[in-house]
Amino acid sequence: MKAFVFPGQGAQFVGMGKDLYDNNAEAHELFERANEILGFRITDIMFAGTDEELKQTRVTQPAIFLHSVILAKTMGAEFCPDMVAGHSLGEFSALVAAGALSFDDGLRLVSARAQAMQKACEFKPSTMAAVLALPDEKVEEVCAEVPGVVVCANYNCPGQIVISGEVEAIDAACEKLLAAGAKRALKLKVGGAFHSPCMEPARAELAEAIERTTVNRPVCPVYQNVDALPHTDPEEIKANLVAQLTAPVRWTQTIKNMIADGATEFVELGPGKVLQGLIAKIDRAVATSGRQ
């Protein structure tokens, strides 16, 4: 069985999507429609902007979404998923690719999500850090001991967890994690504490936008970040999308569940090869490939 997966924030690079725009009429039309919906020429930043411009959350999230979704839409009969999943932001790409959201609605939601997250980041100083070579349980235990807000945000693969929270709490947790034997506990260059309670203001804002949006039954199961389980019911999908902002991304468990349910091949659609690398660390027996 074939699974298609979609990357999240951090996979972006200047020049992403330009070949598609230049060489595919359908892609060209979709990119131009996105420029109209967003009210600015995101393609100018994607194709020829600076790294700094592309790193702004309000740009990064729709840019990655567009690259991923337009790749899926221009594959024709080659896009034949038995199941799909996306990492954080990538969940929206997966939902559009699987027909649960329209292209326009998906883009509007991603834009609203990015702007709500940007505002939440500015409201209170917060950050994230990558922790390598410690068991999940040990990282959870250390986070629970540290005063302030610090939680496990991304269970990326065995031995790689991202923690998220208030700056002081992250600093304290990193010290304790290194003392506990972590190979690295390194702060990431991100605007704030995604997938943590610090995103509560953004969650409330996004909930309203999601409630107003039509979600259809997807053509195949969508494995969602919140519980790592397959979903096809529109109301469940909506609730999980809202919960996702303040809950961890259970990527390790998601991939394990997809494999247990029959996935033998994973195709990553979008910028970079991050997910292919994580999947290989979760289970080397499955085939991985990608398109950018």
C-alpha cells in the first residue's frame, strides 16, 4: 500500500516550486490563484526572495502548503494514495490532497493559522529545542520537573524529540537533558513555542475559522498528528485540526500505525527530504521516495 506524506515548517528553501510554475500550466494557474487569495505575490518570495523573507511564519506555512498541494494536483493518476499524513502544517496539505478540503479553503486556513501563530509568538517570548539520543519517557520526565511551560512537541523518530515552551523553561530543560545524557539539546531558530500551551490564543482563533469551513470525507484515511490514528469523519477531522495547535505531533506513532495498517511505500511531496529521513529511522524496511 502507498502512503503520501507532506512536510511541515522548516523544509522551505528559496526557489521552491519554481520549476512547477514555469513548466506546468495547471501549477502556474494555481500559484497565481494563491497570490490573489493571499493578497500578495507569495511566488515572488518563494522563487526569488531572501531566506529571511521566506522564514516569516505568515510566508513559510502557505509556501510549503502550496508546493506540496500543487505537486499532488499535477501528478494526475500517479497520485493514488491508500493513506496520507502530514507533519504539523503538512496535515493541511494532506487534507487538501485527499479531497477533505478544497484548495482555496485549505490555503485560507493555512494563512489564518500562520497569522494566528505569529501573533501568539509575539505575545510571549517562547521557543523550541531539539533533543537527541534520549528515550521519550526520559524527556517527558525532565519536562515535567521544570517550572514553567515546557512540553514535548514533536515525537519525530526514536531518539529525536522537539520540546516547546517558555524561553527560561526551555533553557532549564536543555541543561537537565544534557546532564541526563542527551547527545544534544539545541534551541531551534523558530519564532515561538509551536504545539504547546503557548499557542492557546492561536488555537481559539483558528477554531473559529475551521468551524466556518466545509470539510468533506477524504478519498482515503488521513492519519492525524493528535492521536496518530486514521480519520475520515469530517467532524473528527475538524476537532483534531483545532487540537493540533497545542498538542504534540506524534509522528513516530503515526508512521508505525500506517505501517501496521499496510503501508509499504512512503512518498514525500513538497520541499526537502526531512520526512524520508525520519521514516527511515522509524522503520528501515519500508521504501521511501519524494518529489519536490
